[in-house]
Amino acid sequence: MEIKKNPVIESDYPDPDIIRVGDTYYMASTTMHYMPGCDILRSYDLMNWELIAHAYDTLEQTPGHALEGDEQVYGQGMWAPSLRYHQGTFYITFTGNDTHKTYLLTAKDPEGPWEQRTIEGFYYDNGLFFDDDGRVYIVHGQKTLRITELDAELKGPKAGGLNRVIARDQEDALLGYEGSHLQKQGGRYYLFTCHMLPEDGGRKTEVCFAADSLEDEFEGRCVINDDLGYHGLGVAQGGMIDTPDGEWFLFMFQDRGALGRAPMVIPMRFEDGFPTIGGDGRVPAAVSIPSTRPEHYYAPLNGDDDFIYQAGPDGKIHLKLFWQFNHNPHDDFWSVTEREGALRLRSGKLCRSLPHAWNTLTQRAAGPKCAAEITVDGSALKDGDYAGISAFQGCYGAIALAKENGSYFLVMFGKPAKDETVFADSDFLDAAVEYTRVPVCSPVVRFKTCLDFTDKKDEAAFYYQDSGRWIPLGIRQKLYFKMDHFTGCRFGLFEFSARETGGYADFLEFRFLPGGD
């Protein structure tokens, strides 16, 4: 039987909420500002996962979501989904922290189509819960956790329904209760929530509140307080799941530096009415779980692309599921059909820096090391244009082909951090530092970006190809996970203009290299 190390997905899939329907496990994960959004993944063993859908193409069409002018929603958009299945329908709820709306998505098939609407009220980091008697509730809040009964149509609070406080955190909590999910087993209610106290040294922990009735007082216990020996970064935020054979597991995530927040699987048992992990309370370094379909082949979570696409039955182009745009795409300014075998990115606005650029196409990084290669044809660039590949994060690095006064240059630039705190740099959207610029004769060049997350090293290195050799350019960019983007590092393909719009670049033969070079 397969043994897999924790984290079982060494990539940024934050705020996981999982369910089992028959022999199949499904996960929903936060995608913030990336579009299409709300990743839906599938597994048959809780260890290996594959993307099967995004629950929406775009969430809202606001100036921020569309990167109009200086508007943006980095670190905002959708947060902390709750995934549930009830009487033949899949449900997802989450809030938009920029729109202050609570979204409800429903589907008969998790691969879609998903229908989208809103629930009256703002339910921060919520967990949807269907009880055995047909009543439906939503748990929500931060520091103060509430349970609110919804009407049968899930349009809003039920008149006269249950609406009460379950728990209040202590005032000095560094991270109040949040990311809550309510579940029921053996007639007992379990509420899982993330936590962080000063006495834990700033490490996230997972608390479980339990009660025999939703009207009773909930008793709370810390059920996970461990960092797996990884830099004091705790394991937290998720829920419990059972296998068809009756085994129980906790499914959480761990902050892993610039890589992002990576899912973990932890065997558990019930003891004195509470979930308990291991004999020593430690998160295991590896797990082994039987598969319900051992013959299944999992589509990889990352991959290559030669950008050869045809429109689907709906007449639209659908990129491979591992691709997401940095914000709402501007469809008139990107194409995979104008030139066969190429992603064409057109300049549509003037930008002072990379994060402002429309249609930056991203793919998650994977640890502990990975790399990506891309050929850029900048024959149609205009003066002041940049086109290349980035280690895309708040403190980003990039290598690009640039055009100035009719000549071409290779440029490595990046946005350094002011410090290593988790808080956002207020000027992360400002122009970056240009570290190196060298002239080049050809407007066609192949780039490589190498990422190293080993033991939180968190560095990006950039190369260009010359006569079959890879030549380093610029510095090794230090990467940080911060609240400015609130997401792990990604590869980002980009084109933007600093002086004049109308230019474009073609991107060919993208290659994802697991393990780096």
C-alpha cells in the first residue's frame, strides 16, 4: 500500500474542506483573486488528488476584480469555502472579503455546471451544515463564533430560527477562532476551528468544540498543536472525514513559507467524545490509506502546455485546469487561436509594475523544488513593453524580454520585501527593482525560472538559453508569503506596457519541471 509524506499535496491549496460521497472524496479550496476560481479536487485515497473543476469563471465584474486603473483585489476575492453534499446536490458557501457578500454555489455534479447566487448576510469563514432533521445552519465568525439557522431555500436567516454564540476567544488571541466547519457523528456535534495564542509562540493550532445538541454549551479542546518540525508553523484549519471502512482522519493545512498552505492528512480516533490524533498528539510525517479505486490514474496538478486548443461545446476556450489568471481575464487581450501553438498576450493598459498587468496566466508552484520553461516571441512588442515569466507573489521576481528604442534586452527585475513579517508592504504594487539588463539580438528567447522551497529556503533563480546553455540573469530573488497576495508562489506568464499599448507577445512550449532542473 502506498505511503505518502505529509503534506500530501506540496502546493498551495489553502482552507481545504472535504466530503466523501460513496467511495469518492471531494475537496474545495480557496483561490482568492485568481480566475477561474474555487478549485474542486477529487481523490479516492485522501493522499492523491486531481483537479476536476472550478466552481466559477469569475466572481464579480468590479474595477478591482478586472484590474481597472489602479484597482485590484489581491489577497481578497473568495475565502475559505465550505463544501457539503445533501440529497443529491453539492453545495459551496464562502464570502468575498472585498464584496462583503456570502456566495452559494450548487451543482448536481461536482464537475459542474455550478449555479451561483448569494445568501442574505455576511458570514465570515463560514461552515454550512445540514442536520438530520432537515434543518440547515451556517457557522461563522472570527474570535466570536455564531451559529445561524437558515431558511429551507438558503436565502437567508430563518425567522425565529436558532441564532446563538457558540464560543468567544480570549482577548489576547493572535488569531481568533476562524475557518470553522461543523460536522456530526454518532449524534454528537463537532465544530473545528483554527486558533493561535501567545503561549503557543505564534503557532496555529486546531480547536474542536463539541456538544450533544446545538442548544447545549459547546466544550472546547485543542486537538492539534504541532508543527511537524517545520519552523514553528502549525497545522490547522479543516475538518474530519471517514473512509468507507470506518477509519477517521483530520484534513488540515500547514503554512509552508512562500510555497503557500499545503494540505495534511492525520489519522484520528474518538476519545472521551473528542477527536484525538496519534499516541503522542503529533502529526505523522507520512500516512498510508487504502484506495477505493486503486487502478485510478490521477491527472497531475501541474503540467506542460503547447497551447493548442479548440472551443468546447459551449463555444468557449477552456484552458487546462491548472491555469488561472491573476484577476478577471480581459478576453479581447489574450488568445490561443490567433497563432496555433501559442498563447498570445496583448497589451491593454499602461502599467507601472507587473501586478497591474492584465491576463497574467499563472500555475501553482510545487515543492520542494520545481522549475518552468517558456519561449517568448516578442517580435510584436512596442517600446516600453515587457514579456516573460515570473515567480508571481507579492514580493515577486521576473525575467523578461524588453524593448527600448527599437532594441531588445533581457531584464531581470523583482520586488524586494521591506522585512519578513506576514503583513503587507503598502507599496507592493509600485515599480520593482531592475537588477540586470543585457542586450540581445533576437526577439525570440527561451526562459527558465527555478524555485527552491527546501526547508523554507524560498528563492527564485532566473535563466535564459543561449546556444543550448542556460545562463543565469540577475539575483536569486527571495520569496515571502504575505497578506498582500495571501497566496503561495506561482509561475506567471505576463506581458505589459509602460509607455504605449497595442503590442503583444507569443508564449510557446511551456514546460513544468517537477523537482527543478
